[in-house]
Amino acid sequence: MAYNIPEKYQDLTPAPALDKKTLNKMVWLSCFLQASFNYERMQACGWLWGMLPGLQKIHTNKEDLKASMAHNLDFLNTHPFLVTFVMGIVLSLEQNKADTQTIRSVRISAAGPLGGIGDALFWLTLVPITAGLTANIALQGNILGAILFLIIFNAVQFAVRFGLMYWSYGLGTKAVTMLTSSAKEFTRAASILGVFVVGGLIANYGGTTVRMIVGDTQINIQYLLDGILPKLIPLLITLALYALIKKGWTPVKCILLILVCGIVGCAFGIWTGNSQAMDADGNTIPGGYNPLVEWYDYPEPAPAEKTGQQAWDALTSVVTELQQSGVTVTMPE
């Protein structure tokens, strides 16, 4: 039986501020954000595990604690090193007993953009710089290079974790009045932001394309669809899954449906992808792969253009054959 999360907590008395020991414990537990990672709720289990020490101190009412734990198991996907920024703000809202829908909206709107920001800060900036400084030491056969890399990288990421936790917790406490006074407007803004984020994910990661070539003139279906709207197939799949979820389908059922459609579609040569499949002679297979059921002919790839030397050699061989047959041909200088 599904648990209906209430819109408001039973005890609306603001809880005392959390002590440093609890906040520090939550920072260390945030290292397990990726634990129990799954494709239904992503980092939700690790998020709740990290939030639990604070929630237990804030919600002395068991029903309120149950409701808080339930909505903190919502889908979450953010950068693991910047998650304490979201934790601090959510803790502040929980402490002031804000509406559960407001807390859920704040969590999603704050967590979404941190993924790209964290990748830019850590994987595209910190790691290359740190590796560049320590790689020369490691290349000389000195283990100190690897040790320095780990020390510098982890010192920075833990400094960021602790700093963001305390800063956002204080920021959230000051901002809670503004957020709760305009909860409807903020929730609507967060929902609009979520739609933009989902749209961007579809455009960036939706790679489903149609493989089929039909007609004597060999019409490429995917080219026609791209002319109507690029990424049309991923968009239609997303809208179809949204409709199924609205009708009561679970994310796991949707994942299984996509898996079945993908396998069956590839078996019948409907979907395509950059498989780089090759035959026994090392030649690229037309269309990327050979489907189990070949119900249409895929055109052979166009021959590669000849280089200047290959063209000259071919012309020379033709001229030689003509001369041997008695035809006088004069080659240009």
C-alpha cells in the first residue's frame, strides 16, 4: 500500500539549530551518496542515509519523521562532492517545518544544476591541474606523485563538502521566510526549471534513431525525421513514458519496456546506433549491424574516394591497355 506524504507536518514548531557534531557527521555520511545507486531513484538511498542524523533530531514526532524520510527518498541526481550544499538548505527548511512540497521542490531545483557545475569544477579543472602537477613526479618512478595527487584532490573536495554544508545551512535559515511566504510561486518556478533540465537531458543523451531505409530510391527515415525535428524519437519516447507513469506505471516497468523495445527493435533492424560492427574481413557492416530479421535491403556504403596517386595509377593502367590494343594515346605532361 502506497504511503501518502502529507503536505504539512503535524508538529509545526521550529526545531533547535543542529550542533556542529551532527553537521560534521552528515558531511562524512555524504560520502556514501552513491551507495545503493539505482536507475529508479538514482542517489535517493544515499541521500536519505546522509540526512538521517539531522532528520532524527529535527523531527521528534514519529509521524513527521516518517513523512520526512518518505519524501527524502524522491529521485535525486546531483554531484557527489557538492551534495552538502543541497543538504544544508533542505535541513534548514526541515528545521523550520516548511511544507513538504516546498522542500521537495527546493531539493530538486538545487540539486539539478550542481551536476554540470561539479563536473566543470572537479573533473575538468581540479583533476587535470592536480594530475599535471604530480604526473612528472610519478613518471620518474616516485610513488610520492600518486600520494600527493590523492592528498591534494581529497583535501580540496572535503574542504568543499564541509564549507558548503555550513554555508548553505546558514543561508537556508535566513532564506526560509522568503521561500515559505512565496511557496506557490517558488514551486512553480522549480517545476519550470525541472522541465528545462529534463528537456536538456533528452537533447543531450537521447540517442535513439531509426535505421530503416525504404523504397526503391532508398529513403532514409531518420533523415526525414531530422528535417521535421531533431531528436524527435527520444522526445516521443519520453512523452510516452510520462503518460504511462501518469497512468500508474512504475519506473521499473518503464525500464523493462524500453529494454524489450530496444531488443526487439534491433532484432528487426528498426533502431540503430554507432556500433562500429565489422564483418570477418574487417569491413564496416552497412547500418551498423546485421539484424536477425532482414525485411528490407540496406544500401552498401559508397566506395571511398580515391587519392590523387590512386587516380593517376588507374588512368595509367587504362592508357597502357589502350596502347597495347593499338590505340595511340598521349599522356599529358
